[in-house]
Amino acid sequence: MASRTGHCNCGKIVVSLNASPSEVMVCHCLNCRRAGGPCSINYICDEKGVSIQDANGCLKDFKDHDTQSGNVITRSFCQGCGSPVCTCSPALPGKLVVKASLFTDIATAREEVFEERKISWV
């Protein structure tokens, strides 16, 4: 995947990647599932390679203390439409976990985490 641009449902937040993500990961943790589906497909990107345009100040953060990993992570979302945008984790310094659902074309996942939480029919 070369550079590409995606957006939240209302279009107020635009995310651009300047290169292919270093990793494509599917997360089955309960918190990702609560954000809108049976799992979350994520691009693990270098922070410096991600541009988030938010001219209306819609990007909001939620400090998630109740994680399966035990890490306090920051989940960012659009307050206008509720779309998850990205996650920052101390377990991934210098990386940003960008929600692949922001993009029209989604790269094939290469890794799955918290599979013990995977819904049986997925």
C-alpha cells in the first residue's frame, strides 16, 4: 500500500499515511469490539508518517484504563460522528495504531491479537 488518505464518517477528520503501515493487525479485545464490531482492523504506523487533519477540533481522546493488556491507552475518536480514529499505547513507542476502517481499501491483516476474545462466528 502506498500513501493514502481516509476519513471519519462525517468527513471532519482526515487521516493520511505517507507510507505503508509496518504492520496490519486485527484486535479482538472487548474494548475494540465495543467501538463498533466483532474486531478492529488496525494499521501500525510510525507516528511521523501519519497526518491527522482536524480543522474543526473534532478529535477527542479517551484514556482507557480498563484494558486486557493492563496498559493505559489513549483512544481517539471523532466527536462529530463517533468514528474511532487511532490509538496510542505505551507498548508501541513511536507508533500510532490507525483504524483501517477509515480507508476505502483495507490491506490484508497479518497478525491477530487477543484471539481468546474472538467471537466464535468470526
